[in-house]
Amino acid sequence: MDLEFTKADLDFRDEVRTFFEENLTDELRQAGRMTASIWIDPEYSLAWQRILHERGWAAPSWPVEYGGPGWSDTQRYLYALECARAGTPLAAPMGLGMVAPCIMGYGTEEQKAYYLPRILSGEDYWCQGYSEPGAGSDLASLRLQAVSDGDDYILNGTKIWTSQAHVANKMFLLVRTNNEGKKQTGITFLLMDMDIPGVEVDPIINLAGEHELNQVFFTDVRVPKANRVGEENDGWTVAKYLLEFERGGGTSAGTEIRLARIRANLLENAPDDSTLFAQLADLERRFEAVKMTELQILSSLVSGESPGSAAAMLKIVRSELGQDISQFAVETAGPYAYAVQHEARVPGSNVEPVGPSDFLALMPSYLTGRASTIAGGSSEVQRDIIAKAVLRL
Ligand SMILES: Cc1cc2nc3c(=O)[nH]c(=O)nc-3n(C[C@H](O)[C@H](O)[C@H](O)COP(=O)(O)OP(=O)(O)OC[C@H]3O[C@@H](n4cnc5c(N)ncnc54)[C@H](O)[C@@H]3O)c2cc1C
């Protein structure tokens, strides 16, 4: 197997690198490096998305017909590596990475024409209304009622753990349109504006003291039937398709950079500690396995297949590895990791970090990352999926 990049690949990498050097401001770079999770304040993530959009690079994995750049697997892989290397702010995944593939796959021509350009340009910022109190792992038990009324549905109920609902202007959500029969067959997938009457967003503050999560309440909320994706009562099909993108999407390119930073820190501060280097080598070995699985998923996406059960495997190993790396990073950073300085992480802040600035986001990342084995489907539930779909147990 030839693992060398071709000259054309390297030229492409240089083109991306140069573009980032010329367009990624210090402020945007700091917003990317200082984030404790996948969420970056839309002020920065959308500003960066607009710059990428002008260059035609906002959606590396979209088909060309909808505005994707038409890159090869290798190019997308190199691009993700360059993003991680430069510390670019991450684009919010709900729009570009989750609802967009569903609209492409199941939406009407009108929905495609209206929503996809707005997602691409960053005009719309999406959140995901799947989970409810009592309906997380067992998502099909969801109860938010949508009652038919002429050309609209009228929604009553609640969604919980809704990431970024407080900043999103759109939500894709699952609602119950039929209470009879098997619970999966009474669900419908809708697209909704957040600023309509009857929608109330209450904050939930996480372990790291950050506001990412919310509970959303619906009181007689009117959503046009034209905003339905797929058939009434067939939303489960769309919902499952989207979950594959949620669980299989993203890359671990940032992990490679994190591991390299930890190695550099150890070389500088504990060069003779063989126990720590052995632990680091184990994390690096696990990372290689994740990287190979990602490449496998990437190639199935390119050939038009959905990620399938490999997405469930990746979700488990990537989230568990991420948690172990952030724990190791905190332990090896020593006392500096314990100085939580939220203000010093804000781009342009004049608050002096007490330790190296690279350590500022370690503790918030560690605390926020505890949720990664729950969000998007818990590890236990992912293992159930693998047991059934792969091992046929
Ligand atoms: C940080 C974060 C962000 C999130 N963002 C969103 C969002 O934007 N939109 C959204 O809709 N949802 C979101 N969620 C919700 C997330 O999808 C749910 O938390 C998740 O599906 C688990 O559901 P639950 O919290 O109801 O836990 P439960 O389903 O009640 O599970 C509780 C425990 O029981 C275990 N368990 C449950 N069923 C089984 C089983 N069959 N076999 C073995 N063990 C089982 C679980 O693994 C878990 O340990 C987010 C959650 C977090 C933590």
C-alpha cells in the first residue's frame, strides 16, 4: 500500500495552508483553540463559515450540485488536518453535517432550494430537537404532540438537552403525530423557526459552568405542514438516517494535534518519565485505530452508501478515547489545569493566564467531555446497536 501523498495532494494542502494563513485572524484562531467542546460562539464559527463560503469551502462533504467543493477523500482528509493544525473554529454540525444530508435525501425540491443555500452561507443556525424527558436512549417514546389543523401542525410538549437552542434560529425536530400502534410509526420529522409564538428556551448550565444545553417548551406552536421532511408518521426513517451522520460525522484530526501537544509538553517537562510516555503511546495507538475507522466511513460516504453500523463503533471509540486523552492532559498539565479562567479564554481578553495559554481549555474540555459518551446516543446503547446489527446477537 502506498501511503505517500501525491504532488497534487501536497499542492492542495499548501493551497489550504496558505489560505488559512491569509484569512484566519488571531481572534478566530483563539476562538478555535480555546473552545472546551464542539460548540463555538456563533459570532466566531459563523464568521469563519462565511469566509470559507466565499472560497467555496464551507461544506467539504456536500455534493457539488449543492455547493460542495468536489474534493476527493484525500483532499477532505488533508483539509481536516489543516483545520486542526491551524486551529480553525469548528462549524456547528447540526446544519451542515446533520439536517442538510437529510434534506438532500428526503426533502422536497422546494425545501432543498430554500434551506441548503442558507445552511451553506451560515444564514441559518440549527439545533436538534430529538430528546425529551423520558425519551433519550429510547427515542421512539417521544411524546411531543403535533395535532393536524388545516395546513399546520399544532405542537405541545417539551424537548430537552437541546444544544445551542438559545442561539439557533432553526430547529429540526421529531414530533408525535399518531399515538396508535408501534411507537416508531407515529413520528414525523419537522423543520421549524425558533422565533415563532409559543416556543420558550430555558438554559441548562453544564459541569464546566458553560451554557450549551437547554430545555425547550412548546405551547400551541404552529408549524406549517410544508416544513415536514418525508411523509407524516414516517419521520423515524429520516431520524435514523440523520443519526448515522451525527454518530459517524466529524474527524479526529484535532485529536492528532492534541496528542502532539501533550507529547511536546511531556518532552519539555517530564522527559524521563517512562510511565507517562507508555500511557501516551497507548493513547496514540488507540487514536490510529480511530483514524482508520474514520477513513473507512469516509470512503463509504463517497461511494454513496450511508455510514451504517460503523458509525456506532466510531461513536464509542472516539468519545471514550477523547475522554481518556483529556484526563491524561489534565493530569500531565499539573496545577495549571486547575486554574479555571473562563475570561482568559475569550478572544481579545486582557486577562493574563496563570500558566501556559495552551492549558487554559484543558479542565473545561475535560469536564464538558464527560458528556460525550452520552450525547448522540450513550455508549451502552451504541454497544446494543453493534450487538444487533453487526454481531447479529
Ligand atoms: C452534552 C449533551 C448534548 C446533547 N445535545 C442534544 C441535542 O442537541 N439534541 C437532542 O435531541 N438531544 C441531545 N442530547 C441528549 C442525548 O441524546 C441523550 O442524553 C442521550 O440519548 C441519552 O438519553 P437520556 O439522557 O434520556 O438517558 P437515558 O436514556 O435515560 O439513559 C440513562 C442511562 O441508562 C442507560 N441505558 C438506557 N437504555 C439502555 C439500554 N437499552 N441498554 C443499556 N443501557 C441503557 C444509558 O446508557 C445511560 O447510562 C444531548 C446530551 C448531552 C449530554
